[in-house]
Amino acid sequence: MAQENITIGAANQGGGDSLFAAFTKVQNNFTDLYTDDAGDVGSITATAPIARDSATGAVTISLLDDGVTHAKLEPRYTAKATSTGTGSQNLDASTATTFLLTGNVATATLTIQNMKLGQVIDIQMTGTLSSAAITLATNFSSTTINKIGATDFDTSEKNLIQVVCVDDTDAAAIINYSVGKITADTTP
């Protein structure tokens, strides 16, 4: 049924519906709402994960698979990148979370690109590191890079540099890093 509108008229002029006629229309409108059937929701087109029951008009939304697993994460959180190059390197944090750098590293600038807030990357450096000088940089327009802890890059050891993005605002990014020496642990 179409909605029945109540003629209100001008205030206190007596030109609107009578009280009886107005409440009759109100009752008819409520009856129409309460006797709603499946035909009234026929315009809903449903595709998974939404389903419409044609008989009752009920609409169901199902989360088919809401479990976050390692396999569902982007490569930025799961992949490893390797490089045997020498000198400066671009480390794209949108493609990997772990960077294994081997080779003859003399003086290098490691430019970390595309980091996101809360992202952590690991840079493992092995190979010939004698007298290497490593500089960290980013592709943000302005970045504060803070060293955490007292351990320095050691050219006589394998090194792990762990970097975390604290703020990925392009004009005021904050990146913190720490350095650790990699030593073999023979205890089980």
C-alpha cells in the first residue's frame, strides 16, 4: 500500500483531517509496516558474503573467513629480499620485511622506502664489511632517524639493524633503529 499522508492544514484553522481521519491513516500506515513481506525487500541484490532469503526477506551477512594468517599478509610483512650488491642500496619496505645484504660493503647509504606506521624491518649485513660506514636514509620528505641503544655498527661482525616506523607522516616521519651483533649461539 502507498503511504497515507495526513492533511495537516494551517495551525488552528480547522482545514486539516479530522482527528478520526488522521488516526485512521496512522493506523493504516502502521498496519502496512507490520505486515511487511518478502516482496518488499525484493530490490536487494545479494552476493557473498551477503545472502537474502526470498521467502522471508531476511538478509544475512556472513564473514566467510575472518582469520588473519601469515599467508594473507602483504609481502611487506612476510617477504625476504636479498642483495649481493656493493655500495648504496634502496630497501623497499613495501616488498619485504627482511633484507639480507651480503657482499663487499665499503661506504653505503641504505635508503629505506615506503615504510608504514608500526612496520618493522630487519637488515642483516654479512660479507666483507671492513671499514664500512653505513648511513640510513628514507624517502620521506622530512625524517627524524633516532638510534636506540648503545651498540654501534661493527665492521668485524655480522650486524642486524632493526628499524621501526613510529610516524609515517611524509613531512614529519620518525624512524627508530637499533644495531645488534650477530653471534652464533651453540646452546640448545
